[in-house]
Amino acid sequence: MARLQRATPAGIPVHLLQRGNNSQACFNNSGDFSAFLWWLREYSEKFEVEIHAWALMENHYHLLCTPQTDAGLSRMIQAIGRQYVRYFNSQNQRTGTLWEGRFRSCLVQPEQYLLDVYRYIEMNPIRTALVSQPADYSWSSFQINAFGKPSALCKPHAEYLKLGETKAERAEKYQAKCENDLNDKMLDEIRNSTNKGLAIGDESFKIEVEKMTGRRLRALKSGRPFGWRKHK
């Protein structure tokens, strides 16, 4: 099956996943994590991409972001990729590719779904048993969104800002949301949509972004089309 074209229009939040090639480690130590976040800040500003949440894992990373231009997200990821791969190869006396091809992504409807994707990303270290509490993991945005830790990188989305009038109130309400992980249905929807390059949201949102991009962003229905026998 042909792979769907990338669709990251300006103003629409995107969940992005990129893995190390053959599941190899792409972060070996705190210096690697720090270097990646440094360049993420630099290039997100340069290419006008607002970063809302992240989780850097040993062999992959997640981002939730909103590009302000149609080409901004792809340009940001390309720039980070070139810079970080040079750094990583130099640090580890290696050559060749680091990432598993193109990044995977899905568009996210802000209403009802965006904060679930925040939680999906920041609870990743819990689901993979790296830590027992999300605040104990240093390489995600959880401490920023749930405890108000200062960050020059993290830009809260409008839906997050609706949680409260003050920074402390928003952090407290978001922290309460994260006391329980997402249900299995939502976890599967986020994973499948990201891996297949689809959209997360209600039907009207999916139709809207399909018209906007001219690309299919809904899963095809399984089985043969109705009435297919009549045309044999």
C-alpha cells in the first residue's frame, strides 16, 4: 500500500514520533538528552513551531507541537536531525543513519483530544516502567505542565490554558488529570493514528482537515465495498 503524504498544516496540533533505526538507542546519557532539547528549542524558534509536550526515551521520542507555517514542522525535524546525528555519531565514533526513516505523525483535534495526547506523551515513562511517578523522569515536559517548572522551550496550547486562570491552577488541574492513564481505546487510537499518519478527532474535524490538505486522514473501512459483486 502506498504511504500517505505528510500533512502538517499551520495551526493544527501534531503528535510526532521518531524512532532509532532498528530500535537502536538514540540517547545514551544526559548529555545526549540535553543536546537534543537545546537544538529543539533553537530550531522550533527558527521554524516557528510551538512545542507543547515531549518525552525523550532511549530509542525514540515523542513531541506534541503546533507549526505556525505549513512547512515549518518538517524543516524543524530535518534541521534537528542533521545537527543531532552529527553530534551523536561524533560522540560514539560511529557513522551512518540514526533514525528510522521519516518521522510518524498525526493531526490532533484540540477540543477534547489535545490534553489526552499531552498525557499520552508524558505518561510514556510510566507505561515503559522507567519510573514509578512521571515527575521522576527528567526528560519529559511533565514537570513543566504538571508542576509549573519554568521552561523556555515549552509553549502551552490554548486548550491547556483553559484549565485555569493562573499558572498554579492550570498545573494543579493538569496534574489531577494525569493521576490515571488513558483507557485502552484511546491509547490504541493515538498509536494507530500516529503510525498510519491519520487524524485524531471527531468526524467533522477529520473531514475539515481532509478538505484543508487534500489528503486522506481517516482509516479506510475494512472489507470489500458494498455491492462489489454486482460489478464482477
